[in-house]
Amino acid sequence: MAGAKFQDFPPMREEVLMGKWALSTSKSHILRSTCKCTEFLKCNHCVYNSTLKLPDLPEMTFDRNSLSLCHSKTGCKVELITLDALKLVDHEHDLIKVSYADEWSAKRQDNENIKNTPKTIRLDLHHLLHW
């Protein structure tokens, strides 16, 4: 479909109340792989590319997804946002890899190109919510 325009739908938002806490999520599609800037607005693809110092953007970046935890009485809020999380990645030493990367690398031990593999970074939501 040459010239077809992709329609941006707003992220799907959900909220769950747990006692004095509100857990909110925002879910949307994967970050586009090409620029879709307009005359008046810089697209998220370009924002991510210009902001992050990563050699390549992760292929499965959900740029408009977020998770927030808010205390109803104090207003104290913790918000996890994709761009902010990726800013914390050390672009020289701590590159992120997928969970099955170790298995993949083990099967290719004799390959000269696989030397310095990035470490796995995992987020355990249970520990985050119970600290």
C-alpha cells in the first residue's frame, strides 16, 4: 500500500487500585523503525535516536508504554518510562540482550565474532513493589 498513512491510536490505559496504591499502565505498539516527523512534531523514532547513545535501538521498543505506582494519601509516585529506562544503559559496557542470548551464544562458541557479549538486565516487578 504505497502512500498509506499509519494512524496513531492513543495508548490503552488501565488502572488498578490496591488499598492506598494505584497501579497504572499505558500500552501501545512498538516504536516505528523509520522517521515519521511532521513539520511541527518530532516523531518518537527521531527522539529516541537523538537522545540515546546506543549503537542501535532495541528492535522491540515499546516507546509509549509506561507503568506507574502512586500512593493515594501522599501522592508519592514511581513511574517507569521506556525512554528513561534506556537512558540508564551504558552504551559501552552494559548492552542489553534477550533472555535466550546465552543459549544462542553457547551454540556458537567457535565463532570468532562472538567475544564480548552484553549482560542480561532483568526487572523483577515483585521486588520493585515490595522494597
